[in-house]
Amino acid sequence: MEIWRLPISASQRGKLISAGYTSLSSLSSISSSDLARELTVSESEAMNILKVASHSRGSETSNASCSIVEGAQSAWDMLHDEESLMHITTSSADLDNILGGGIHCKEVTEIGWSSLSLIVNSVLKYKLTTAFGSESIIFMLIGGVPGIGKTQLGIQIAVNVQIPNDFGGLGGKAIYIDTEGSFMVERAFQIAEACIEDMSEYNRFLRKDFQECKIKMLPQDILENIFYFRICSYTEQIALINYLDKFLSEHKDVDMSLWSQVKVIVVDSVTFHFRQDFDDMALRTRVLSGMALKLMNLAKRFSLAVVLLNQVTTKHTEASFQLVLALGDSWSHTCTNRIVLYWNGNERYAYIDKSPSLRSASAAYSVTARGIRNSSSSCKRIKMM
């Protein structure tokens, strides 16, 4: 059970969420005195909160014991489910190739930026072998400096998830969580127009009748299926992540009642507010861990993809400063798959930095007027002043 469901006052729930307590399990090992100090409330009030949480946790455990047994799944069924999962294309065939077909559903993808020197060091330390794991929920990270294209890639994914099933897509909707104010609706419209043009060209290549689909699918229809949330603080971000369960349940797929119409959640970026508003690193780690667990559960329960865009920061190592992905080492361990974007001369590259099921590999890509595409020598790097 999440904290927001506890039968306590709204102010108490708000204080718990702000302090990083998002689930009942996070309250299981704290004393009333420590909780009172963190929430700035009386110890008697803290004791009452813990008492209510303990009672709710006991009821939840007894009710869930049967469902855990009933929900058991064989490894063979798991394999069949994973093989039948669809992918979201990035519109770059080379990038899709190293991703095993595109962005996977039931996975959380983190995408971040790094410098070329760090990529080279990682390659030297990483064996180029393929490792196959049994996890069905995977984290991947996308991030970078201005100009690398992480927001462009996020918008591209939010558009491409709506490609109809007849054209190899998911025919779903997207949630776009914008913490930086970098989402550009005009750019989304351009990418949507290009996506429809690509489908029309694909249709002509296969000599199918695309007229009916073309009339029904317009750029404005694609924009209407992107649910946009502007987040201005880490408390809003936590509250929204907790609310998504209800939102997705209200947007169920008619044909598959257990799944949602929403097939991808893009967070751009997951880092922004947690880099500015936190002085207590232990608290930040606890808050982020709870948020990561929630996103993993949403990906699995609703069979959707989660894409987290990350930023970079400087880290002092051996008398030098290096650009590294933000949120530190503890956050990096929560991500099963990590994609690093970097410049190599005038070319943009994506590199599989960490994955249990994808081999370490890199692919060049371009950001064009039509969106993300395969690398082109005509796409030059723009120097930032």
C-alpha cells in the first residue's frame, strides 16, 4: 500500500511523502522519535501514524497472501510472454538494432550522456559478450548535455508508441513527465507529421490500402494521445508517480482489460529536482529507491515501457573532474539497462553501457527535422557557446 492511501490527515500524508516515505514498508523500521523529528511533529502524533501504518500493513499482508500464490507464473510462461512483447521503434534502424528491436515494454530504460573518454574506458573494462537474464523488468537511462538529443528521443518515443499494430507498432498512448520545461509541442507536431509520412511511404512500399488509416490518423490525433504533466518540485514528482497507478487504471485497453492504453511513460528528466532540492543524501537515496520501485511495478503490472532521461554532473576523481551521470552510484544500481549518449567528433552515438540481455555495442544516430534517424554525414555538431 502507498502512503497516500493511509487513513490519516492530508497534511500528515504530505509530510511523509516529502520526507521520502512513499510506501508502508518504508515505515516498518523507524522509531516514533526518529519519525517525529523528520516530520517535525509531536512524538504522540508520530506514534499514531506508525500505529495506523502497522494496522494497514497487517491487513494488506493477510489479503495479499492468497493473491501471491494465485499469481504464480512458470518460467516457461515468462519466456513466452517476453518473446511476445512488442517494441517501440526509435526511428533509427541502427539504434533499434543494438536495443534488440527498440524500447522494450515491461522495462524501465535509463538514457544518459557521457564523454567519449569515459565510454572508451568502459569498453576496455567491459567484455563484449551477450548475457541473458531472467528479469522481465529492466531499467534503461537516457541523458545528456544540450544538443545530444535526449529530449528529441523522448518525444520521438512518445510519438512512435502510437504507430498502429498493422504497421508493427503498439497503437498505444504516452505519458510525458516534464520536470525541466524542455518539452516542445511544435517539435512534437513536426515529428508526428514525419511519422505519418513514414507510414504512408511504408504502405506504398507494401502496396496496401492506407487511405482509411491515413484519414483517421492526423498529427493532432497523435498529440491528443500524449498526456503531458509539468512538474515543478520533487514533491510533485513523487505525488505524480504515486498517482499514475490510478491514472493508468482509468485508461484501460478495451481489448486487454489488464493492460492500459498507455504504453510508455517518459520522464524528462528524472534528475532535475533531486539535484537542487536535497541536502540530505540519505533521504534522497530513500526517496529515489521508492520511486524506482514504483516505476518498476507500473511497467510490469500494465505491460508498458518506462524511459528515464538523466542529466550529467561533475565528479572529482584522482585530482581531476569528470562528467558522470547524475544521482550517484546508488541510483546507477537501480537501473538494469543503461544507454549512454555521447559525441564522437561530429557524430552522435548511443552506447549500451549496462544490460543483462543486450551485448555491449554502440550505434550512430542523427537528430533531423523529421526526428531521430540513422546517422548522416550531413548532420554536423553544433558548437555550444
